[in-house]
Amino acid sequence: MARAVGWVVAVLPLVAGAVLAWLGQTGRLPGERYDVGALPGDWALAAGGAVTAVAVLVLLVAAGRDRRWGRRLRDRTAEAAQDRRLLLSRLDHELKNPLTAMRAATANVAAGSDPAQAAAVRTIEEQVLRLSRLTTDLRKIADIESARLDRRPVDLADLIEEMVDVARDLPGAAERELALDLPRAPWPLPLVPGDADLLSLAVANLLDNALKYTPPGGRVEVRAREAAGSVVVEVADTGQGIAPDELPQVWEEMYRSPSARAVPGSGLGLPLVRAVVERHGGHVTADSRVGEGTVVRLSLPC
């Protein structure tokens, strides 16, 4: 609001200068018939020129102020991103050693425990592993946002096939149909300039998510196509789906839908996918219907 008022204040002298110049030339107001020739023409022209000069000066000052605001906003955004990366990196460093020690301790306790104690130790081990994966994923996101990409031509069709083969060995994958729909000869997918390791990580996370949230007997399909200078990859599932009001939040770090909390996870899979895709100049979206399934769609420039 303040910026809009500033521009109005800057433009008003310009309008006043134009009116005074008109008076100096015609001796009357625009659209009026009566004479206001009592105002000397030379004086009116001079006054109009002075007011116009002031208006131009004010406009230049306002434009400079806007540029300074823009630079300040960009600087603050960059500083916040850097602080966040440092926090995630430090969190990973500070938690890694204690978690390693806890895993070693629980292994020693389990060796001589009775069945009840052994079950409790297994629960502790599972939570320690969960925290380890959480800190690892947080560190990955921080690294992805700042690390230099090893950009090379990537055959996404081969990469997707490889990740699907890996996904077939995941727990529960055998109870779900995992299908591929990739264009091959004579019109294969174009190569995509990118970091093959990071793109593999993104596809692997999409497959892991789809398999986790699809019940036994369901279907997960990976398909790809070329469209408008990009390669579009879709991972579709017949899982539980996501409510419309929750869909925008799935890209937020650590967010977990209330309906998804029964499924193990960290809430970092989709944010990690988004970080990878955006580092490659692409974008990622999701469509979902509760009780029917979800389609996550990523687009990478080729």
C-alpha cells in the first residue's frame, strides 16, 4: 500500500506540470471554454517545466527505492536459505554420532535379553534407524540446494527402468503391480542434461512413496513422454489418495497427512524430489483423489 501511495505522489506533479503547460499554451483549462489568460504564458510554461522536472526526479527516486527493496529482499531470502542449509548440516553432524552409539548399545543389550526385553530393544532400534534416515534425508535436501550439479546427457528411459528394477525388491513390492510405459524406437525420449545420481534419487523416492501408499493388489505405473521441449515423467498409483486441502502441503518438509501417519515415513520424500527437479530447472506437480490414487508429475527441460 505504501509503495502504491508513493507512486501516486510521484505522478501527481507530472499531471500538474502538464496542466500548467496547457494553460501556458492555450490560456484555458482542458475541456473548458472560459479564458484564464490572467496567468502569463511564459510563467505558466516555466512553472510547468519545473513541476515536470520535480515529478521526474521523484519518479527516479521511487524507482531507485524499489530496486533497493528488491535487492534487500533477495539478500534476506539468500541469507535465510543459507542459514537453513547450515542448520540442516549441523543437525546431521550433531545427531549422527549419538545415533550410532545408540545402535551399538541396543545391539549389545539385545544379545543377552529375554524375549520381552528383545522386543523393546527392537522397537528402540527401529526408531533409531528412523531418526538416522531422517537426518540423512535432511542433509540430502541441504546438499541438493547448494551442491554443484554434475550435468551430463541422461537417458531417462534407462534410468527409470533401472530404478523400477530396484523398486521391485522393496518390501511389499511383490504384492503390487509395477508397470512401465516408456517410448522406445523409433521415437525414444530425448536425453536430458542433468545429474544422473540426483535424478535417480528423485525417481526412487517417487516409487517408494507410491508403493508405500498403495495397498496390496494395487497398481503403480511409471510413464514418460516428450512435451513442449521437456520430458514429463509420471508416477501414478491406485493408493489411498490425498485430500484436496492437504495436497499443497505435501511439498513441505516434515509434513505428513493425518491419514498417512500409519505408514512409516519422514515427510521428506516429496520435498526432496522437488529440490532435485527445481535444481534442474524443472517443476513438479501432483493430482490426487481420495480413495482412487495419486499422480506425481515432474517435468525436466531437455
